[in-house]
Amino acid sequence: MAEPEAQGQDEERYGVLLYYKYVDIPDLDELVAFYESNCNSLGLLGRVRLSPNGVNVTVGGKLSLLEKHIANVRSNSLFEGTDFKLAACDRPLNDKVAKECGFNALSIRVVKELVTLNSDPLLKSPEISNAGIHLSAVEFHSALQTAGQFSEIDSPAYSGGLVLLDARNLYETRIGKFHAPNVETLDPGIRQYSDLPSWIDDNSEQLKGKRVLMYCTGGIRCEMASAYIRSKGSGFENVFQLFGGIQRYLEQFPDGGFFKGKNFVFDHRISVGSSDARTISTCLLCGSSFDDYSSRCRCAYCRMLVLVCDSCRIEGALYVCELCLKHGKAVGSVASNENGKTQAISSEVELKTVSSDTKLTSELPWSHDNRSPRKLRILCLHGFRQNASSFKGRTASLAKKLKNIVDLVFVDAPHELPYIYQPCSTGSHGDCTSPSLHQIHPPPTVNCRKKFAWLVASDFSGKSEVDWKIADGPFDPLQYQQQTDGFDVSLAYLKTVFSQEGPFDGILGFSQGAAMAALVSAQRGRLKGEMDFRFVILCSGFALKLVEFERQPINCPSLHIFGSNHGEDRQIANQASRDLASLFDDGCCGIIEHDCGHIIPTRSPYIDEIKNFLQRFL
């Protein structure tokens, strides 16, 4: 009688299933329908990601039902050879953890890529068929044990030795990683997987001519990353990856083997350890031994997970991760405003900024749903003789329509301009409040906001000693062509903005602000580490004949928004904006022409095209 009862208890046990498969999917709609029907009927919760080149699945439910799901999937010949990782575990600790890890619902989505290797969505991904050679857990262990001397796979031409490359993010490697005597271990220390290609590019000399052993949580990230390394050509062919990832290794070596600490996992378990209970990580604040992410504390700037022990953790406290600290961020630069909310401010250099509408919440750890990507942060550069406040007002409609995916941050340019006025007489149709008023005196300075510029004329001498000066003449629609100086000052200023107010995903520039953003884009490679951004949006932009634009094409994803050739934009000609767009690489350049004048359009279909561009970076 006891045996059936035990069997019944086993059927009620909970488990988590992980698997991925790179394979060409002939009919995505059919596969979506299968997962919707199968997972719902079995009561499975979690994440299913489908793309034209394969599937990536993490779901939880009763063990017996997960086994049925595996059987159903295996019946499809597409999944031949798939490595199904099924583990028994406790149910989610609470609703908060379940929600954040995506285990409170079933999410089935069609995506462009199973994992996003490159933050530039317009660059071609490496061929997955060129991925590194799979090593079983035993082979991987043996390679480390013999310091890279393979028994079955050997290449005498590669005498540079062996290096171990961790393809995971910093918050994962904090709590667990491989360590083997006489083997160099490379930990890129990246925030997100899409930062890995840049690290590989910058550190290629540490990989060239060597046997590279790669590993990640379950194996999928190594597939694309190893292919990226091998795509670099001669000297980078000898790349191997741990098949099944750390999870399979710990199953084969329950005592941990060469893996020390815990394996961070992207489900409600949070981490999985070996029988060796030693902790390799420490609390961010006090330095005591600690490796528990269940409180979900996050960096106040970049939202990366941080480790804060129970003794140090205080409700409402703000934390800064080691990467943000490295780039000059500090807890002291986070303060409360009059509404009791918190926002990041600068304590070192006065930056004339108008912060985004979305403030840092005063409640940490944040409730963060991993199934929904964080919003993009975009730095906005205003036009000539404008300021951050006025530009924020002019883009209020844009901010409202993009509020679910974007935070806009506004900053004043560094060149302060004097007030100008143009005397007008009777019959004038200038800026006088009344055409009959003979104005010979400057307007009052009350309620007049300061104006700024990114680029100035060659005879610009800085802020005028007087409040107002008479304009040189009527408005000149070609004045922007004479404003070619001041770039170095503006660039240095923007470096400070990025250091103290960043990170930013992109830059949006309007009119002269677009010209400035384009100049920065032309130097993006040289600005790496000081001004890291992934795209630019250039509205009513123009190109100046400067040396920065002589290095064509500019390899930066860009969206160009400007008036059509019917004269709607009377300040920046259509051809000037077209000329600017022509300086960017065709493969990563998009154009939106509109009939709305010297503005950023927010009605359909223009706003839909803007959203489509931004969605690529989420």
C-alpha cells in the first residue's frame, strides 16, 4: 500500500525544465500553436522563446507533466538531439520571486534571436554552424585537469596554451565560476550578454593562438559567442564549449569539481550549488561572505543585481554596483527631492539638466519583471538657441507616446548665448507684440530663459556682459552653416554628462543638436568607455564640412527624421538632412520623411516607425 502512495507524492513533485535547440523552423505559427496548446494543457509556467532559427525554453510545473512535455517535443523530428535539462526543486518561494523570474504566467514570444549577442541589431550575427566544438562535462573536466592537453582533440599548431572564458554576466560570475590550477580564467565582467562581443574585440590578443574553453549556465550563450570568436579568422579556430553548461557539469560532478560557488539560474531557484557549501562572494557593503540574490537588490543606476546581506539591507536604501562605482557613480550622488522620490544628481560638476519623467524609485529592491525589458534611456540634445526645459516641452507628445519603452533625459548645451532682439518699426511684421509699436529698447529680462548652443560661430566670444544685444539682421535660414566652432567644449561636456548621468542607450538630437549627435557618432569608436551608446536619432539634422565627417561611412545605427522636399521645414533643407543621412552606413541607417515642418512628428505612421526602430534595441 505504501508504494502507490509514494508514487502519488512523486507525481506531485515540482520541477524546472530547460532546453534550447538551434534549428531552422519551417512554420513558426504552427510551433507557436503547439506550445500554447501543450503548455496550457499541462499547466506549465515560464518562458518560451521561438525564432526562425530555433527555440529557447524555461518552464516549471509538476515533474510528471514536464516529462510528458518532453515526450511531446521529442515526437517532432526538429528536436532530435535536444538536451532536456529537468531538475526537481521546490515551488517558487513567493509570488514576488515567481513574478520577477517569469514563473507566475506562461509567456510565449516570437523573437528575432534566441539570445541577443550584439547590441547593434542591424549587424549580422555570426553563423551558428560555426560554433565551437562541444565538450561533455567529463571532457571539459579532463581538459582543465591536464591544463589543456586534449587526448582526443589536439592541435599542435596552437602552442599558446589554454584559457577559460566565462560567457556570463558579472552578477552571475560573482557567486560562482570555474577555477583550475595552471589555467588562466577570463571573466569579462559585463553587465549584459550583448556587451560580450566588444569585450572579445578589445581582448582578442588574450584569445588568439590559444585553446579557448567557454562555459555559461546551460550552453546557449556559448553557441553564438564561440561562433563570434571563430569568425575572427586565423588563430581563433580552436574554440570549445561546455555542452549543457554548468548545470550538466554539476550533475556529473556533484562535489563541484573545478566549479566553485553557485550557478546562477534564470528561474525561481535563483542559484544552484554543489555539495561544497563554501561561498565565494561577499556583501557589497560590509564584505561579509554572502551569495543570496533572493532579496533582488539592484543598482540604482543600471539596475544590475547586487549582493546586500540581511544585516546591511535597509528598506528604501540605494545601492551602486561595482561597475557604476568604477565609472564614477556614488551613493552620495543620489538624493531625495521635495516629493520624497529619489533621483540621480551630480555632486561633482554642475550639469544643467532636466531629468527624465521617470525617477529612481525610493523603494529598493525594485520589483522587476525579467520578462519585460528595461526602458531605453535616451539623452536629448536641443537645437540652437534653445534649452533643455523648452525642448522637453516641445517633445512632451513624443515622450508620452514612447513612455512605455523610453525615458528621455534632457541637458542644456554648454555654450550660453546672449539675449538678442531686433528693433522693429511701424508696419513691421517681426516679433513685436504690436506692429504699430516702435520698439527701440530691449524687452525686459523677467521670465526670459537662458538659451544655449552646441556649436557657435567662429567669432563667438562667450557670454555677453550685457543682457541683450541687437541682432545682426533678420533671421538667416542658413545661419547654421556658419556655426562650426565649439565642438571640443561640447564633447568634453557630454563626456561629463555620460559619466555622471549615464548610462544612455542612445542620443536624440534636434536641428543643431542632431548635428552635434552626428559628430559624436563619427567618433564613437574613439569614445568607447567614455561615451557608450547604441544608436542615434537625428531630427532635422545637417552635416557640417568638418574633418569628423571625412571618415565615411559612420558605423552607428541611426534613424534620420526630417521634412520632405516640399519645403515644409523652412529652417533645415531636405537636402541637408539627406546629406547627413548619406554619411552613415546604409546597412544601419533608417529614414523617415514627413510633412510636419521643423518638428519631430508624433502622429501615425511616423510614430509607429520611430517605435519600430527603438524596439530593435529592447
